[in-house]
Amino acid sequence: MAFEEKRYCSIFLSKYTIHVGNLLPPNTPDLRAHCAAKNKEIWNSTIPVNNNIEWNFCYSFFRRTLYFCHFFWGSSDASFDVFNSKIADLCYGNICYWEVRSDGMYLSGSNPPTNFKKMHDWNKPPHIA
């Protein structure tokens, strides 16, 4: 599922692509995702198991571009930047691959994606006694 397709960037901009994949176990609650930039909605719906969303954009040499996602899975959630200037430095070839798994969120900056590194955990609700 591709969104926000940028074919070309000017000489002063670099084209980046973000992939977010749902690698959660089958037969578990749906993964809901809300991904956006400051004033640009990218995705606000479910991502089916073993599917992904992707978008690309032109990244300014001023390094101010930021995209975030908020994920919801059952009673757990996680919210974090999927792209900012620090993450850009981890994405070789200007492609960032995120995987959402049952134990957290992982990033690979290589293409094809290998050596995923865990970057974030799920926020679990407090137990009610």
C-alpha cells in the first residue's frame, strides 16, 4: 500500500522512502496506525498482518522533516518518530524499514532490509487490582 508518491526531488533535496510493516501474529487484534507529519496525514487505519504501508518524500538539506506514527494493538500502544534527522542517518540508501512486532518496533536502514534493531517497546496499560 503506497501513499504520497514523490517521483523526483530537486537538486537540493533527497528522496527518502519509509516502509512500516505489520509482523504481528495472525489471529490477534488488528494493528491500527496513525502516521503523519506536522500538517500532512499519511495513514489513519489498520495495517493487515504481513502487509505494509510506504510513502516517500523530499528531505530538505535543512534536516527538519519529521514523520511520526502512533500504533494501537489490543490494549497496547506506542507513539514515536519514524523519521527525523537522527533516523535519517541510520537509513542507508535513503530507505527506512520499520517492523511492528509483538515485542516492539524494529528499524533496518539497509536495502534490502536486514539486521533489524529494536528501537521501541509497546506501552502496556497498568494492571488494575
